[in-house]
Amino acid sequence: MNESQRRSLPSPGFLRCLTLAVCVGSITAAAADADPHYQRFLQARGEASWIGANAEHPLAVTPYRPIPALDSFPADPVKRDLGFDLFHDASLSRDGSTGCNTCHRGMLGATDGRTVAQGIGGALGKRNTPTVFNAAFNFRQFWDGRAVDLDAQSIAPITDPVEMGHDMDAVLTALRENPAYSARFEAVYPDGVTAANLGNAISQHTKDMTRTDSPFNAYLQGEQAALSEAALRGRERFEALGCVACHNGINLGGNSYQSMDLGRQFAESVTGAVQDEGLAGRTQRADDTAVFKVPQLHNVALTAPYYHDGSIPTLEEAVVTMARTQAGREPSASDVADIVAFLESLSSQFFARNASQMSAAEIQNSMRQQMPDAMQHQQHQQHQQHQQHQQEGTSPQPMHQHNPAHHGGQ
Ligand code: HEC
Ligand code: HEC
């Protein structure tokens, strides 16, 4: 990542304070000289810099970094489990219809497959739903980067009028009045149910939605045979055509804001959506019109349609459009096929192979099984319940049914 490729904000402290939730989360950050969230991203728990500092490391001269393992996020298992339930709880929305999982569905690469998101009462948003898989490695969240971290991001949809449309005070009151939830909050947060703790609990689950089981990740970790010939050629063309200038790092994106080479012209001619001012909506700078956070590319083959407005239906078309507008090149048919093969190698194999044949409950259960700590916690709970039920002569509930909200669809 070259510093000149990054578009910096004119006054980060002021901009962060445009939204209250984000402002509250970063009062200390505003005082710091450097943005600590960006510093944290750069460090990526030390792994990126460790590779960079070691000239002998096989990845030292590559623009990519392996996805850190799921267990690299230290988290209290109770918080993780609480976050899982909150993520799948539609009662956090005003009419009880919409949970985070309504729009971020595992089998659709943690998106919704729609052009733009559809929230409560069928209300349409203006942007395409990005994946939450590996979102933990984005330097900021949302297409315009308005949330500095996942804690701040996690509470935003709850009060967004077209997403979950609720009132934060009402949500907090309902959670406090719900004995099961309030006890779980109090067990891990000294101040119990607050907006900040709600965001923190949900973000524990979002971090758990890190997927490391892609062929490309295996390849980066030394498994040379993990990529097909076409994917290997595609990787070369991805670099030769300059895609890697913006799509690099752990997430092959998610670490800078970029305008299209042809900026507004791109937005008008290709997406027809110049009414979405992108970063300019936050910075009020004309230059930032049609500037967006570069999307990450992990699982991109599972997350059609594409771009901030969902205007591009297939991955092939996304590659062609990118090559034309970003690289000023007309890609050959073989370039497109190879780059698509490369992008397909960024898919979680679990979801690419199985998800379409699984029910929502099976997917949720398998997501839970990929959360080692929470799973142990659940097994422990289930074991206790099981013993209790045996004593009482009642039959045990399947684990994923202990909260009815889990059946709202993944
Ligand atoms: C109505 C559909 C909908 C619901 C419900 C919803 N989201 Fe989203 N999500 C979106 C859309 C659309 C965006 C992009 C919005 C933007 O950039 O302005 C998004 C963005 C995100 C991002 C940022 C990803 C990135 O790459 O920037 C995360 C993380 C996320 N959502 C998690 C959640 C969580 C957690 C919840 C529940 C509290 C939730 N979402 C509820 C549609 C939804
Ligand atoms: C100058 C920076 C830049 C370059 C170079 C670039 N991209 Fe992008 N890419 C972006 C931005 C910004 C977006 C989001 C565009 C939008 O939503 O309007 C994007 C979006 C995409 C998407 C859609 C992702 C999604 O989830 O919607 C794909 C796929 C993609 N790029 C692949 C490529 C390929 C392949 C190349 C090389 C031919 C390339 N990009 C070159 C900045 C870049």
C-alpha cells in the first residue's frame, strides 16, 4: 500500500464527529496525532509488519497477506455467544422483521443477493449490501467508511430508518427488560446493557465471521497446489493490469478510498448512480464525489451483484468494467476468464461447496461450530441442560434452537 494511493480526509476529527455514535467511540482517537484505527489496521496484529520486516519471508515482496486465523481475535466466549444471538435477533428492529442476518446471509457470502438492501416494511436503501465475512480487516466500515470500527458499525443498522428502523433507547429498554439478555450483558459488561456494549457484543460475532478456508489463503500459506492453472494466470493478470494497486493487503481491498480513474464519468455511465455522492457525503469536498472505500474481494464470487449500487450483475462484467475504467485496458476474453478463476479462489470453500444445499438452520449451526470458544461454551451449556433435562425427564432442545430468533433465516 502506497501512501499516495490513500485519500486522506481533510479533518478526521471533525468528520468522525458527524455521527454521534462514531463520535462517542472516538473521543480519545480525535486527540491522538495519528488515527489509531488506521494504525491498528496497519499493524494487523503485527503480522503484516512482521512479514515486511523479514526480507527472507516468501511473502515479503507480494502485495497480499494471509487472513489471520479466527482464534487470533481474543474474545470472551460469553460475549461471542451473546453477539451471535443479537446478530440473529429480528426483535432489534422496529417491527420485529429484520435482523442483521436478514441482509447478511451466510449462503450468499454474508450478503443478501439484492441490488440494494431491503429493510423493514420493504424499504429500499441506496446501497448494495457488502459482505461481513472478513470485514474485521477493513480499515473502516461502510462504502463511505463512516464507521471507524466494527463496534461503531454494529449499532448503526439498528437505528438506520430503512434497515432496522428502531429507536436505540427502546432497544436498550427491551434488552434490559429481557431477563435472559440483561443477565448475559451484566455477566460480561460491568455497566450492563448500553449502546456501546451492544455494539461491542455484536462485533464479537462479526469478527467470528472471518473465513480463512479459501484456496488463495492456503496458497499464501505455502500450499502451492491450492490454485488452478487458470487462477495462477489470473493472479498474474490481476497484477499486470494494475488491479492490485487498489485491491491489496489482507482483504485485497478494504484499506483505501479510491475514485475511479474517470471518477464521475464512471459513476454516471456505468452505474447511473452519481446521486450517491460517496465520500463527499461526509467530507463535503467536490473532489470526493463518487469516491468509495475499495471493496474487499474475499468471497466476491458469492456476493453478486456488484458495486456500491449493485448495478453490475456478474463477476465477469465487474472485471471488464474495472479493467476498462481503472486500468484503461480492454481485457481479452482469456484475461477475464483467468481473473474470474483467481477471484473464485478467494471463496470460502465451505460456503462455495455446501451453502446452496444447506438449510438456514444448518448454516447457522455450522457457523457456530466454526467458533471454537463459543462452541465450547455452548456444549458446556447444552451438557448442563441435558443433565438437567434428564433429571427432569424432559427432552433436550437442539442447541441452535435455544433462541427462537435463530429461525429468522440466515
Ligand atoms: C436491511 C439490510 C441490512 C441489515 C438489516 C443490516 N445490514 Fe449491514 N449492511 C447493509 C448495507 C446496505 C451496508 C452498506 C451500507 C453503506 O455502506 O452505507 C451494510 C454494511 C455492513 C457492514 C460493513 C461492511 C463493509 O465492508 O463496509 C457490516 C460489518 C455490517 N453491515 C454488519 C451488520 C450488522 C452487525 C447488522 C445488524 C446490527 C447489519 N449489518 C444489519 C445492509 C444491512
Ligand atoms: C483505482 C483503484 C482500483 C483499481 C485499479 C481496481 N479497482 Fe476494483 N474497485 C475499486 C473500487 C473503488 C470499487 C467499488 C466501485 C463501486 O462500488 O462503485 C471496486 C470494485 C471492484 C469489484 C466489485 C466488488 C464488489 O463487492 O462489488 C471487483 C470484482 C473489482 N473491483 C475487481 C477489480 C479488478 C479485476 C481490477 C483490475 C482489472 C480492479 N478491480 C482494479 C477500485 C479499484
